[in-house]
Amino acid sequence: MHKGALTTVRALVMWRHPGVYMKEVVQTQYTVRINRKSLSCQQIRAVFLTDLHNAADPAETQAVMDLIDAAEPDLVLCGGDMFIARPGIPVAPAVRFMKELAGRHTVWCGTGNHEYRAKIYPEQYGTMYAQYKYPLQEAGVIFLENQSAAVKCGNVPVRICGFDLPRRYYSRFHRSRMPVSILNSRFGRPDPDEVTILLAHNPAQIYAYLKWGADLTCCGHYHGGIMQLSGGRSLVGPDFRLFPRNAHGMIVKKQRHVVISAGIGEHTVPTRINNPRELVVIDLLVNAPEQE
């Protein structure tokens, strides 16, 4: 396994909380090469955003919308955790943001741990998940909850899979390695005649994702680990593990790529050191010639 983007471009966009302080979001760009004889030559641009956590002040999110529009994506992918699953906290900021995004682009949305627990524990969270999901479905957002969707990008068929990681794999005090059989049972095996994209929120199970074999897996959850360190490590993970690996960046193994975003919001510890909010742009080059 080796780590690093084939091509990474970072563009800084900054905005001001009125009278308070400056925030920033970076656009990080990766290039993913897919070479298979069964596929046509095509360039596909995907935008990936995750972990908003209700940080959806209109002045802030306009900067994100502008970045997405300027990228002119073929696919807009959402990795989950757009609201905060805590009784009494409204989902309205996340709904407002996602509705605006859906008015500009088709959005395929995976599930984060906040959406997941709000969905499976209605006795604790009431109708919170329904208040989030149903208005967005009406606005055209495509929710992928252990489901997949087929889309055609030019002449290339693409399969987008949204994985609901079972709750036990989010444990803060005991980490279990998930068997790849769970992914096989949800989606079958990736089809070599399609480009397969997996939305899988928690990068802790990266070895299962790589073994399953999507061309591109998009993760979030770690928020860059408060402070980004070299080699994809960070200061602390949301499970309170110190210096976790695979907390940000891109991992490549046998032409399988996992991109881990630092997210576009904050939660629990609202601190970022060398770790700005991040919008990810991914260019998938299918059977494209190498540039000299």
C-alpha cells in the first residue's frame, strides 16, 4: 500500500463570520486513473463533500456552493453526517444547505453515523431523521442506504454504492475489523464493466473497502483529526485513538483508491490546526493516456 494523491491542487477560499474570525475551506483535487479494456475512454469529475454537522451559515456555505459550481462536476457525492444527531438540535441548517445544493446538481447521499443512529433509534431521536430525509428526497437528493444507483457518464456506466456501516463498527472503545462479506452481501461484487464508487463514511474499515474492490471509495468521519500530521496521520480520531492512520488524503492499492476528506464542518471539538475544512474534487480518468 502506498499513500498520496497522484495530483493534488489546493485552492484557498476564505470568508468571515461577522465580527468574529476567519474560516477557510480548501479545495483538494485528486486524479484517479482507471484502466480496463471493458470501459470506454472518459474523464469523469466528482465532487465529494462530507461532515457538514450543521455548519451551514449562509455566508459560509455560499463559498462551498461557488466552489462546487466552478468545478462543473459530473457527480456530486455526499458522505453523510450533515446534521448533528442530538435531541433538541434542529436539522434545518443541513436541510437548507442540501436543498440549495440539490437545486444546482443531482446529489447522491450516503449515510454517516449521525444519520444512522437518528434512523435506528427513533425512541431517542424521534422524527429527526425523517425531518432531514423526506424534504431532501422531494428536492431530488438520492439517498443510498445499503443501496446502489446506476448512472451513465458519457459512454461509461458508473455504479454508486452507499454503505450503512453497522453501529458496532463505530465503537469508541473497541475496534472490530469488519469482514468484506458484509459488503458482498449488500452489493455483490463490483462489476468490471462499470466504474464502482463506494460511499463509506468511516475509514477505520479501509482494509475491507480495499478488499471489496471499488475503483473509488469516499470516506469522512475523522474531520482531519483536529490536527493533520504527515503520512495521513492525525492527532486524534473520533473514537479517541491517538495518531490514527488513514485520517486524511488518498490511499492507493492495486488501482483501488480511497479518498478521506477532512469534511466541511466541525463537531464535538471545533478546532482545526493545519486542517482546514475541505471540499474534494476527484477526476476519474478512464483509459486516458498518460501525459508526458
